[in-house]
Amino acid sequence: MNNLVILISGTGSNMAAIVRAAERERWAERLGARVAAVISNRPGAKGLDFARERGMATAVVDHKAFDGREAFDAALMRAIDVHQPALVVLAGFMRILTPGFVAHYAGRLVNIHPSLLPAFPGLHTHQRALDEGCKLAGATVHRVTAELDHGEILAQAAVPVLPGDTADTLAARVLTQEHLIYPQAVAYLLSKK
Ligand code: GAR
């Protein structure tokens, strides 16, 4: 069985979309894959409730409890590797990862970013797209490399920027597309395992 470990920091709606797709599309039978665990760096992350309600394995590795990124990433790796993951899926995981962490999961680490990369890596993507007068915005699923929000692009979805949009209304429109492309991209990667 190919295990997925999903890392979250907050709401976890992308994680939930992947879990629901795995159930609906019977990934266990079709792809020999299952979501083995959901891990958060924030104890209060709302997405943990969704996972717990479904009886899924969850863990918290609170970044505030560690002295620096190296120590946090080492603890995070230990929590992940218990599940021997074929794929580690970053779903709204808001920590910058060390090169050692990225190297450890080379070929097994994917992220979703709320912009049409290579435009707008980093934070505040929707406000920056509005400030630039972009007519299209979107999201990108990409492999993770040591450089923030770089790495091979696996899937993208674009949405229109509409008159009167705020960062919040644009984010909501983009998020509905994230929920479609992330499960598809993950299933595609699993089909190659
Ligand atoms: C999503 O829009 C995701 O693309 C973004 O955070 C949101 C998480 O939502 N990720 C990043 O900004 C990563 N740099 P979710 O917790 O509901 O999935």
C-alpha cells in the first residue's frame, strides 16, 4: 500500500478534498494508496478535527516547541517516517522547509501554491495579483525543491479576476479550483508509483 502523509497548518480544506477524493475514487483499490496520516505544526489547526472525526491518524509537531528549523524538521521527519510514505503532500503547510528535509523526501514531496507560478511565489499572492492588475489568477501543484515555490509544475488551474474582487473573494475562487486539481495531481503521482 502506498501511504500518503498530508501536512497542514490550518483549515485543511485541500487535505479534506484529497481524503474525500481517495474515498470517492477508491484509491485503495484502484491505486493501492491511502491517506495514512495528517500532521500539523499547529495544535489548533481546524483540519485536525476533520481527520480525527474520520478516525484517521493525526499528529502535531508544534514548531514553537523547537529551537530552530533544523530541530523542528528533524522531529517532523520522525513523525512522517513512522508511516513510510510514498508521497508527502503539503496542503496549506505554512513552514519553510530546510534543504535537508527536502532532500530526504526527494521525488516524494509536493505542494500547492495559490498563484500561477512562476508568478508570485511567497505570501499574499492574491493581493499581489490584484495590485498588478492581473486578469487571471490561479493555483499550481508543484514538486518541492529547496528553493521556495519552485520545482516542476504538475498542474495548474486559472480563474478570472473579476471587477470588485478583494483578496478574499479571489482566494475563495482559486480555492475551489485547488480542491479539483490537487486530488487529481496526487492521484496521477500515485498512478506512477
Ligand atoms: C491554500 O490556498 C493553499 O494554496 C495555500 O494555503 C491555503 C490553505 O488552505 N498554501 C500556501 O499559501 C502555501 N504557501 P487549506 O488549509 O484550506 O487547504
